Amino acid sequence: MICSAFPENGMGCIVIVSTQNEDLSAKLSRNYGHFSYRMKPLTDHESRILFSRSMFGSENHCHSRFREVSDAILSECSGIPLAIILIARLLASRPSPLREEWEGIRDSMGIQESDTNPTWERMRQILYLSFKDLPHHLRTCFLNLGIYPEDSEIHRSELIRQWVAEGFVHHSPGQNLEDVAQSYFSELINRGLIQPANTNYGEVVSCRVHDAILDFILRSCTEANFVSVAYNLEEIRGQNEYKIRRLLLDPRIGDGGDTAISGATATTLSHVRSLQLFGEPLPVLFLSKYLRVLTLEAQRVDLTAVGQLFQLRYLNVSAGAIDLPTQIQGLQHLATFQIFCTSELRLPSDIARLPSLRHLILPLGTKLPDSIGRMKPLCTLEGFDLLDFRNVKDLGVLTNLRDLTLYNRQVPTETEIDALVTSLGKLCNLRSLCICSVGQWTHDLNDRLGSLSHPPFLQIVKLELIRWLLPRTPRWINGDLQSLIHLNLRVKETSTTEVRILGALPLLKDLNLWVQSCPQELTLSYMDTEWSGTAPVGIEHLLNLREMQLFPFSDSGSVDNDRLRRAFTGVIEAHGRSLDGAVLLVLFHPIPMTFAEDPLGTSCVVSRGCFDPMKNSVSHKQLSKGSPRYLSGKKPASSLPFNIKISLTA
């Protein structure tokens, strides 16, 4: 890889151009100055380390009898990190390591000496070996990545729903198609063919495709007539009318060309099954009647004729404004209906009559037509306004729901909360539940949510109650929730017993607990302006704890290092014994100035202390005083709230 950087004169930007073309790099360097840099390949030692880590997860696991053949394989990789990772993951995919297989792969990596670019040809050959090793169903899913623009962050949930809509996913007894597609996604990650972009506590939620891999995909797609890429309509017109099956049309690149649709263009598009379109949208009337997957991104989208796409299974639209038809009941196969827009959205009146709809994702607070109880196949519902009283009552009928996100822009009444709680208690298959109060806080001080049956969500993985103030941690959050990983709560008070209960959750990795006021029995509180000098009671039971943040209130802002060491050393030692020497990081946030009472807000942190158990000391980093809540000259009330954020890692 050749990188050339060209700084502008004086104040300005630096432009970095990366290319594999040495002639282009040399030309740019001559015209703009000597800023060309050739990226060096990995050394033999670095290559071995990367190979071992990618294959075994460690640097020293390669058996001596494989050393000679592994060195030969690494020699063919020419120090290219991506090539080393791919070949290591290819070998790791074998059920048991056999020297004969390693030697066969080594022999398959050879190239002719006459090749003009041997490094790229080696990379291409390794990609071909990795692709050839994939099962047929994974090859199809892998090639389908060519329909995404370069450098796209591809969200896992959207990708696997597209695979399902395209018919790429094989049904497996006892699993739904999305779970099977999830295993496909994980396999491509494990083989290094797609790269994690965003990871949430070890779970990859989005990915990217390396540009070298994308180039291989697009070449393969061209040969197999799998995906076509065009940057304007002119590039489509010259193609065979039966050729295009999947199309990425991205007029954002270049001048966009002529946007007029001719008869020839319409004929060429008539057999498209999957379309990703960015920029100016095509009239739906010109789209293929065979279209299964449609992704649109534009300023304004007219979908009033979308009901004519009878084969449509996946619809994902992002726009400033979207015009929808009054009825869409003709879309009998539609499984995913995902809409994002910044203007008001009026849904078709018969959306509840779509028999195949499984994923309904809408802008925040969208009002649904009545009778959502008809939508029994629904697995995902996001953007629903819980103040829609009649539909909230029907929500409990949707027992197939796995992911539910509710919003309320106004504070719900007691009757509305009761209806919500009754419906939630029937949704026994939920894996993710998020209830978010937008604007004002919702006070559920009569503990209606806490009164749910015991326990209501045995399969729950993620639970978020945002800006909902509960009296205490709900009683049903206990050791029976064996799958709970993420928990976000706001409670009026807590207790030692509740801390121990949270600590007993076996898979909990991410806990965000906001406490309005703590009782004296739990020494997480800072009475008046002085720290009590003890660690939080029950914290020793959180054996997966890696980081804890405390927000005390203090006039002086000083932290007594000896008191802090004495308070937390025992807790840290307990975690070290339980977690093979792992260290508990305690982040201490003293407030050197005083604040007005803000019973439901977060106070400004002016300095940050971090207790290092290895050094028995506290370090401080001054932070900005830019918070609008920063005040001075007032004594803090003893009942001031504080935030506790506990981050757990596996």
C-alpha cells in the first residue's frame, strides 16, 4: 500500500491518498511534493505472532511439526496482515489440524512469476481459497455484501434480515431464520472475511468489508452476474435486459449522469430482485415486479405506489420526508418494514393486515393504526408510542415479540401504566425491552412495573428503563434472569440486599444504576460533605466487576489516599482472587464546589480521581466546568442524588 499526504500551505487540511498503484503515487508525489510513504510489510517475527494469535488466540501454540509448513505459508503471505489473518482463519476452520491439509493450502498459494503484481495476486489467491472453502450458503451471503457501498458500516440486524428476504438462509429445526442468519454472520466474522465495526461487550453489532475483500467480491459478482454496481442510469442502459438481478445504484459518486428514465432503462430494471439506491429515487412504477429487497436513502421518497411490488419482503427507507400509500395490504410477503424520517409519518391504515410482517421499525413516537393485535407474527417493534392506549392493551397479544422499544412523549396516567404492565406480563419471549420517556420523567412510584409476575422475562438479554423512576429495583430482577447482560435502571433508593441480587445475575456485563437517594444502610452515599470512609456494602459479590464510578459531594474536593486505600483494598483483593488477578478500577469523582439541589439531574463533574490499587494512590484529571448546572456558594443538601455507573466485562 502506498500512502501520499499533501498538506496545504499555511492553515488547512492534509489530504491522504492511499493506493496500490505505484505509478499513481509517483505522479502525485512529483506534482505535490515528496510525501510518498510505502507501508512496510510485517517482519517474519511479526507475521508469526499475528498468525498464531489469529489461529490459536495465543502467540506460542503452533506445534513444532507444523513450524516448517507454517513458515512456508507465511512466506507466501509476503507480510500482508490481511493475508495472514485470512489464511490463519482458514486453517483454524478445520475440525482437526492435519499437516497434509496445511501442505495442500501451501501448494495452492503459489503464483506464476510472470505476474505483474505478485503481491496483489497472492492476496487474490488467498481470498479465492477462503471463498472456495465456504459452504455454498455462506458464499451467497458473502457475495451479497457487494451491494453495499465502499466503507459502509453494515448493521448486523439489517444484513441478516436482507439475507432472509433474499432466501439465502436455510431453515434449521428448532431455530428461526434470523437466528440461523446470525450464525452465518458470526462465521464470516470468525473467518476474517468481514471485520467488526462496532462491538458491544464482545458481541459484534455491525461490520465493514475491507476494500481488498470488496474488490474481490465485486469481481466475483461480475463473473457470476450476482451484483451489479452503477453510479448513474447511463451505466445501466447498455446492459442486457435480463442481466441485472441485484443492483447498487449510487449517484452520489461522480456527476450522477442523466436521471431521465428511458424505456430501455425500465426494461433493464425489470428483473432486479434487490436494489440499494442512494440519492434521487426512481419512481416505484419503474421498479421490477420481482423486487424482494428495497433500500432507499434520499431527501424525499415517494412510496405511494409501493403496494404494486407484490414480491417485496424487505423495505428500508431513510429520508427527510416519506410519502406512503393509504393502504399496502397487497404486500403479502413483506417481512421487514423499516422507516426513518425527520418529518411526521402517516402509516397506511391497513398495516396491521400484513400477514408476514415480522419486523416493524418506525421513527420515535409513531402512532400506529388500531388493531395491532392482528400482527401476531411480529418479532420486532420499535418506535411505538405507549400513550396509544388501545394498542397498548392489544400489545399483550403479540407473544412472538423478541425486541420491543416503546416511547412516551407525555407522562402516562396510572391507567395507561396499568395497561402497559398488564400487556408486558404476557410477553414471555422478550429478549430486549426498552421503555424511554422523552422529555419529562415518568414516576412509577407505585411500583407497577415492579409488580409484574415473578419473573416475567426469562429470556431477557437487554432491559432499559430510561427516565422512568421506580421506587426500587423490581423484585423480578433476580437470579432467574439467567440471560440478562445489559441493565439500565433509575430507582428512588436501593439497599444492600438489592446490590447482592444484582451481583448474582450470572451473565450481567453492563449495569447502569441511577439512584436518587441511598439509605444509610448502604454506604454508597456521601452524607453532608464528608465521605463515610467505607466501600459500598455488597460490592464484593459483583465478581465480574471491572470498573466502578462514584460521584460524592465535597466542599474541598480533597481525597484522603489512605482512607480510600483502606476502604477498597479488601474489595479489590477479593476480585483479584476470584478473577485470576484482575484489578477492580475505582473511578472517584469528587465535586470541589457545591451545587443546587437537582433531584432528577446529573451534576457537573469538575475533577476525576482514579484509585490505582497497584500504587495505592489517587490521580486527578481536571475536567471542564462547562455544565449549565455548575453553581457555587451553596451548601449541598444531604439528600442530593448521585449516579452510580458499574461497567461489567466478561
